[in-house]
Amino acid sequence: MFKEIGLDQPPSTLNEVIEVAKELSKYDKKGNLIRAGFTMQPSGQHHHWLREVLVRQFGGVPYTSDNKTVLYDKTGAGSDVLQWYVDRIVKDNIGFPNFLNDDVTAFQSNMAAMTIDGSFRLGTLDANKSLDYGVAELPEYNGIKSNFASFWAHGITTNATGEKLEASIKFLKYITSPKAMELWLKNTGELPANPEIASKYYDDPKYGPFLKGLEYAHATFFADEKAQREVLMNAIDEVYLKGISAAEAWKKAAGTEQKVLDEFWNK
Amino acid sequence: MVFSLAMSFTDWNLLSKDVHFTGFDNFVKIFSDEVFLKALWNTIKYVIFGVPSVILLSLLIAMMLNRIRKFQWLFRLLYVMPYITPLVAVSWVWRWLYQPPPMGVLNNILLNLNMPTQQFLSSTEQALISIVVTTVWIQLGYCIVIFLAGLQTIPSEYIEAARIDGASRRQITWKITVPLLKPITLFLVIMQSISFLRIFTQVYNMSVQGSGGPLNSTKPLVLYIYEKAFVNFDMGLASSASLVLFGLIMVITFIQMKFLNEKSD
């Protein structure tokens, strides 16, 4: 698709991304979007993008460093972030939530030019032979680079004893071995935790941008990821579907998310 | 049920070993939760929109099918198909039918008819109705078969006698057929009300990430209970909400039995 408009490099700033997305969006005679320039899917990775990337690029901070207080409504450009996001849906019409059901389906079926997703999607995308795609780091804005990353850890419960404990230690040793990590990476795309193995892929065209993005990434402390995701999805829906002002929706989102955090910390 | 009743007065959480008696705290909590109130109202809306539509439509179709002599079995089979198809599959097919252009079949039909496209499941106003339509379509088969069975038990002598007395088709329908179907109608109204009050699978599969959205506009009580119990592991709260649903089902069923029974007496 980039070749259609004579691009040989992916856009690297946010404004460039949006300009390219506008050029690559296609509409039918009635003005209905039939190919999205950019997926706008808050239920996918976009709520992370909004929270940890756009908020910071608009000069804000999402939470206090102890993760107990929501700050995105009180710092930086506040609700401008939300307004900016909804404007891309309403004013630019480069994509909208649930276009072609979801961002992954749209991108996989060549109906969306650009999307934001995690490295864990690479396995799925690579399995689709008709898809010709590349990976780039997230676009920067106002000279700020930011990224969201999540990680998970293996553990053994206190209930494991005797033979079971021995077996689980054996399994843990295997699953964290270099061999298992490389297998895992090749099949799913999830990045290895062992820096030595990770460094081997630092310049890989697909894994490389994800690894480089980790250098400036933030991990959100989720008290209840589903509830916190829905807070941002709902804020976008309120502005996009209900016409409520971004300022009001953003304030309400911060209030609701604060309640979720309070409930967790006051337990 | 007794266990759930007891648990609704506790703070039982799957993640902690301690259970404390908390009195009516859970009930206070859910009735001050705007999502719960919205889910309660949505559940009632599913019944109000769904039950009359499915009963009227199925009665109408059953009466038409009853007149057909050839290939009645084929039509009966066709109408039952949605009911015997797995609900998850049906929900996903409808979810895709409702998609915006270029993918959604319904919107493409609208486009070809030169009519404005609709948001369906993405709209807070249309999403609940869209799910009701799907559910009515599923339930039709079951109700039609039951109504057909009922129609075939009506002795043909009654109809013939009425015809000889000069009754019109409409009179036969309203004065003979419909009153004689009353017990079956009562049965179906109650069964359908219960099934709409317990609606879950369609909503879970037809809303984004099973959230009952957009903006909770389609979230029924059962989904609320499911989220509290199996996402937040707050079993106490989920038990209280279940108790409210149980009460609602009982009250609605009781009213229907009383109302429809009196009329048939």
C-alpha cells in the first residue's frame, strides 16, 4: 500500500502517520470507509497507546509514580488527547472502532493500511501468507517517544510439594531456557526475557522495532485491566457516539478509573 | 440456591480464604452501582421488546403454516433450524451481518436500496434492539412448533360448525383459535420471558469483548453477574445480583400466570 503512494519508508512522526493514513483510506461512492488508513480500535492496543503514549506525548503523565492516583486529566493537555483521538475517527475518517469487526481482522485482510499491535500478534500475521507487512516503532510526537509494554512471569504456588514441586521446577527451568525462549519467539512473537537472546534479534526487521521500543516503554500498573480498559473505551464512545464533550468524558473517565484504583488499594 | 442466598450476605471472594457476614452491604452496593441499574433496566427491555414480538410472530407464522398442506414439514424444519443451531455460531453470524460497510450484509442491502446505512451494534440506541431481533429469530422456531402442535389439537368440528353458522375467517381466528390456544400461549409467554430474562450468550458474543457495550447499552443482568463472579471473583456481590434476578423472574412469571389465567377463566 505504501508503494501505491510512492513511499519506501514508514512514516515516523504522528502527523506523518495521519497524513499517510488519509492518503491510504478509501471510500465508496456514498463516502463509507472501505479501506482504513489506520485502525482506530480502543478495545485492542489503542487504550494502552492512549494511556501510556499519547498522554505523555501531549505533555501529561498518566498516573502518580506509586500508581495510586490518576493524573491524565490533571497534567499536560488533559482532554485534548481524547479530542485528538476522536477527531481522527470523526473528522479524518481514517478508521473507526470495530471497522471490519476489529483491527486484527481489518489488517489481516488487507483492509487497513496501518495498525498498532503487540509483538504477540506476529505469529498470527506470519501465518497469513497473503499478507505483506513490516514493523516500525511507534510514531513520535512533540519530539517525545513513548511505548507501552507488558510482561508476565512464571511462578510456583505454595501448594506444590514433593514430586509436584520437583516437576514444576524442572518445567520452569525448561520454559525459561534459551531454547524454549527462541521457540516461543518464533511461534508467537512474544519477546524473550533473557537479554542475551533478545540482543540477537535487536536488528531483526520484525522483532527489532519491538525490542528497541522497550527502551522507552512504560508498563501500566493495572488493578483491574478489564475495568480500566473499559473506562477509556467508554470515554471514546461517549464523545464519538453520544456527542459528549471530550473534557467531560475525560474527567468522568479519570473519576471512574480512580474509583477502581481506590477499591484495589484500600482492600 | 440456598448456598447462593447465604453467600449474598457475605464478602466471599474467590481469591481470599476468609468469608465475613456483611448484612445487606452487597445489596446497597449493587443498587448504588449505575451499571447494575442499567443492566436491570436492559433486562426488562429485552423482555418488553422480545416476548410480544416472538409470540405474535410465531402465532402468525404457525397459523399460516397450519393452512399449508404440501411440504409443511419442510417449512417447519426451516423455521426450527435457527433454534437447533448453536447459539454462539448464530450470534457471530448476526454480528457479521450487522457490520458497517463494506462487510455487513444488511448494510450492503441498505446501500443497494439507496437507503442510509445503520450502525446497528455500534450504536447505543440500536444495539439492544438488534440483539432482540436476533433472539426473536432464534426463538421463533421453538414457538412455531409448539403453536402448530396446539393448532392441530383444535377439533376441526368447531371450525366447521362456525363456518356453517356463517363466521368469517377473522371471527374464527379471534373467537375460536386464539382462545383455545390460551394455555399454550401462557406456557410460551412464561418460557420466553424466562429465556429473555436470562439472556447472555448472544450479548456476550455480539458486543465488543463481551462487554455488553457500547456504553453498557446491551448489558443484561446475567452478564453483570458473570463479570462480578468470574472476572472480579466477587462471589458475594454476584450472589446478591443473582438473587435480584431470581426475584425478578419470579415476580414476572407470577404476574403473567395470574393475568393470563384470569383472562381465560
